[in-house]
Amino acid sequence: IDQKEEEKKKGIVKYNTHHIEMEGGSSLMEIQLGLDILLQDFGPIVKNVGEILLKKGGQTVQQIGMESKLELDQIKSSLLILRQHNLILLEERGIEKSERKIIEYSIHLSFLLARIRFPKYILLARERFGLEGETIFEQILLWGQLTIEKTVNSLVPKEERRAKDNLQKIFQKMINDSFVSDVSIIDSSRSKESNLNYNFVLDGNSSSTVFWRINFNRCNILIRNEACVDLIREKLGIAQANIIQSAFRTIESSLKLNQEDSQNFTVDQLLQMVKKADELQMIRYLDSITSTNPPFLSKISGEGRDSTYVIHISKMIQTIKQRIIESVVHHRFGLLSARIFRLLTQRKYLEQKTIATLTLTPVKESRTRLYEMLSENYVSVQELLKNGMRNNWLWYVRLDSVSTMLKSDMYKGVFNARKRLEMHMNEAKIVMERNIAFPEDISSFSEPDRRLLSKAQYIQEQLQTSIIQLDQTVLLLSID
């Protein structure tokens, strides 16, 4: 009881109401995590306003004021902060029997939760655009949206003309590759991101008047592509993985996050992308990828350099999802339960005796495992009448339902990790702040302070890594 009370004080979630869905399809755990992000990133007043919008949906300034009891200036400042960071959606609607219109504000929850992914986005920018690209990403993520002029001026002094020109060229490349988006092209009514930045050309006016933000959608696509490449590497090897990676780069401009099949590409396009590659060897590797079950790649037509292929992205994602879920089942219920779960996903509806036979386990043991998983909604059972005389029970798996449940579990894990990180950082706050302010002065720390600092840094690294990994898993489970 004392342990539970202590965890309650620290804000650690250990109950199951996080699976309940709010109006609009968001789970309570997503809302709770979003509120924690608002509090840590923007403070209690913005969090207060955000809580109303998250729980009640679209609200006017007057409605927010009545609900929050905040001053009008506080509400307006909070909305401006949220708008600056691309977290507010505005909807203008008319009033019945009046020409007057009102503006309702709501929170873009998926953008809010994506803030957890910022370290990964910055790493992607460094891999693609180098250290200069990393600093540009950091600046835009810090401010939410910036003009090119403000971004460049914040990073290099005005007199360093060559450095400024280099940063502008990198920014131009980011625009053309849709890593950043013009804020004005966001469809606020549908909350969709656009990839329509290709061949945008900077001029004297656009560098100081057009505001840009990070295109989360483009970054999420790259994270998905990495997961698909990792899948091919595990199943077939490094050479095949490198070919799929090159294929994604070849058709990058046409890729979408939720996509069944890729755009077609040819061997000739791959050979242009991969210098000094052998044509016959590449075709052999491509053919080996087409032989997987399910097939992740198909040949459409042609021979030799003119051979045309298509990547079955949705089949890759479904395989990745199933692997994630099976890994969780293995961890929670053991190897035998994971075998039973995999069998049900492959064979769909099965009787208990058939399950026991196919998994070579006693009926009693398989029954125990099935009911364990049933109690936590990992498997389902359907009752049917057989010959009108007795009941027949068929076991099956609803993968979409299990995936949704796991996403809530992952969000709970992220929330708890953030709370534990906050708790440990508070315990070592003084020594951490001193180390940041005077990093070269660590030799003057006492032995207890050095141990505390070392422990805090280790815990910080471990928890931050866990948060990023859990969030990436959520992203993969969310892709259709």
C-alpha cells in the first residue's frame, strides 16, 4: 500500500483505464501524456489551456475563459505559444441567424505527441544534411516555426557571409526534399501535412516572410523506411537491405506514410543510385527479396536494366507489427503462449484441441495459456453451435484491437519513464546544473557529488533511450 501511495505521489500510472477512448478516438493515456508534455515544455498556464482543448475539443476564447478562470491575456498568450509551435488548429464557423463568425481552437494531439520524437528527427537531419542541417533542425524545433533569415541569423554572425550562404543552400535542400514545410500550406481543417515543397526557389522576399516548420510526416516516413530496411536485413542480409534502402531513396518524393505499395522503380534507376554496382548481382538480390513470405517485393515487367519492381510497404509494416506484438506476448506470457498466438494469427479460427495438437502441448496447458491471454484481451473466443447440440469454441486474434491496446500500453510506458526521469533529475538537480554551468570544473566535485552525477547521467541516458524506442514502436503500430 505504501509503495502504491508513493507511486501515486510521483504520478506513475499503474491502472488500466488508459485503454478507455475519449471522443475523437484518443485514449486517456494519450491525453495524459500530452498534458505532461505541455506542462514540461510550456508551463502550467499553457497546460491549463491545453487540458481544456484536449478534453472538450474545439473551444472559443470565451469558453476557455469560463472553464479555466484564467485572465484573457493569459489565454491569448497561451494560444499564441501553441500556435507558434504548430499545436493549434483554428476553425471558423458561422453563428445561426447571424452574419457574425466565431473561431474555435483545438489541439493537434499527434503533433503534440511527436515532440517526444524530436531527438530522432534531429538525428535524421544530421544523417541527411550534416552538422549544419542538425543545427537548423534544432533551431526550428526550438521555436516551432522560423523564416530562413531568422534561422540563419541566429546561427552565424551577419559578417560571416560564406557560412550564411552555406546554411541557406542547406535550407534550400531541406525545402526541396520536404524536410521543412511552409506553415501556410497546412490544411488546418483536416490536420494533414503536405509534401508539396519540391522545387521551391528562395528569393529575397521569401527568406524573410515565409515561415517554415519541420515536416513531421517526412521524418516519420524515414523512420518507417528504416524499420523496413532493418526487417530485410534480419531476414535476408545486408546486401538486400542496402538495395531496399536505395530503392526508397530513388522513389522518395512519392512516398506516403500510410501506403500499400510504392511507386514502381527500375533496375536502371537503382544502378544510377548505387555507383559501381553489378547489374546481374543486383537482379539476383532483387529476386531473392521477391521470394519472401509474404512477398515484400514484386517484379512487374521487363528484363535486365529495364526490369520494373514494386515494394509492398503495407506487407512489411504488417510483418513488423506482428513481430512487435509477438515479442510482447513472449515477454508477458512466455514462449509457449507466443507460439499459440502466432498459430492463431496464421490459421485464424481454431478449436482448443486443434491448438493443443498443432503446438504439441497438453490440452490443459494450452487451455491455461489461452485463458491467460484472454484475460488481458490478447486473444478472443467465439461461441458457435455445432450440430445444434453442443457449444463449439473457436479461438482467434484481433490484431487491430491488440495493436490499439499495445499503443496505449506504450504511451503509459513513455509517461512513466518521463515521470521517473523527472524524479531522478530533481534529486540531482543542483549537481546537474553545476556540471552544465562549469563542465571543466568536475575535479572540484566531492566524491558523493561525482557519484550522484554519474548515476543521474546514466539513468538519464537509459530512460531517454527507452522513451525514444517506445515512441518509435508506437509510430510503427500506428501506420496502416
